[in-house]
Amino acid sequence: MQFPDEGALLIGGRAGEHAGFLLELQLPEGDESAVASFRMPIVYDLGGTALSVVPFTTDAGGAAYGFELLNTGAMRMQRVLEDRNTTSAQQFIGTATEAQGIALVAANGLGFVNATMWAPVHGNSDAGLKMSHYLRLAATPKVGAWSTGIGGQYWGGKTKIGDTEAVPTNVFNTKAWAVDAQAQGAVGPMPLGVYLTYGNADGKKAGSTETNLFNSNPDDKTAWSALMELGVLPEKATVALGYRGGDTGAATASSDNAAVIGATYSLAQNIVFQLNHTLYSGDAYDPKPVGGDQLTTLMIFAAF
């Protein structure tokens, strides 16, 4: 029982003719920053294409926090079910990190491009200018009555923070890639969403002293996922079914799979109940870990 599991004050809006902002404040614990996330898009229109510069910082949104439209978990906060590691390959491979940087974005009705320079730090940390890079390409065409999206993500390079000669762990390799797709439409009177993802984070090479931020194991960390959500009561209730096949990249007992069923019920426009039940399998769960191999979550998500 956790109440609240997360509490945040969200403030956002227009800051000028070409600028807006979104600020998420939290009650900090320990050394946490009171600013959980912040971004300030500076946007200009060029013949129907929005060109943006987006400085941002986030405690858990990762490099994709600057700009993302798909609901595949390409960015942590944009996902269908609460169990993000089960329903998104990007989340399973660990891309939801601290991040601050600047995103350069071009977007229109056909798709978007996001090129970001970033560092895996947040709060009062100083990343300097020796940052990693992130590239996101996505097409968002309309196919008949269906809204679709298909894209790819690439995390590359490394970030150096402070004295990297005296403290080698201040070098952060950021190496991963992912592809994803979604389709949102209807089957008869019932809305339907389908979401597919695949992700890979490089393993630590033999003899290397540098570890990938997303994967400290020797082999590549990989996952694929498929998720379907059906609106059985349009604008009121949904059911969902998903599966993730995963490999942690560990030398042994690396298979980590999960199946999830879920349901949501909207009590009001701003109050939603969500129920998830996840079954974990694979040799990572043999023998069964202390925490077990099943997880049931009942969540009330509300905004006021």
C-alpha cells in the first residue's frame, strides 16, 4: 500500500509567442531536486513544419524527454500500462535515466525528427559540453481510419563529467537502439491500440574498463514486446494483453520474459483505476526469487 506512490505539481503553458514550458515539481527526498522535470520548447513554424529548440532536464525521462509522440514507452511517461518494463523494450533495456540536454526537433503531420545532445545527470550536476547524442526518427501517417506511427531510436557516444582521469567512472557510455510501431483505430464501435517494440543495449566488451550506462552485463541486453488495448466501453473501460521476451545480458540465467493482462476504468475524465497482473518466466526466475514471479498492481491515477 503506497499513498501517494508519486505526487507532483505540474505547471505549464505558453510563455510567449514562440515559447512554452512544462515544469514538474516534487517533494524531494534526501538529495533529490525539487524539480523533477522541466522543458521549454522554443518553436517556429516553417511552411507547416514546426522547428523547435527544447532545453530540458528530467530525473527519469531519459534522453527522449525533450520530444516524443508515440505511446510505446519510447519515453518513460508515455505508455499504456503502469508496468513499463513489461510493455516496452525501451524501458526494459534501461533508457529511463536522469538526463539534461538540448533537443533539436522538426515535426509535422507526417512525422518528426529529434536530434539531442544530452548527459545522464539531473539537478545541480554540471555535465559540461562533452555530451552523448540521441537520434529519434518517426513517421506518423494516417492509414485509412487508423493513426499509425513507426520509428527508430539511437543512443550513442559518451559523456565525460568532471575529472575522468582520476575517476574513470565519470565516463558514461550510452549505447543502445530501438525500433517501435503503433496503430490506433477501432474494431466496430470499440477503439483499439496495438503497440510493438524491440530494443538492444550493448554489453560490456571483454577487457573494457568502461560500462554502458544501460547495461553493465557482458552480453547485449535485448527485448521485444507486443501489447494490445481494447476499449470495451468506449471512453470508459479498456482491457489489455501484452507479452515481453527479454534477455538481461547476464552470462548465465539471462532469460527474462513476462506476460501481462490489464484493465482500466475511468471514473471521471481525471480519475482512472488501473489493474495489472504480470507473470514472469525464464531462467532468471529459476529458482524463484524472494520477491516471487508474479506481480499484481491496482492503481488510482488522478489529476486535480
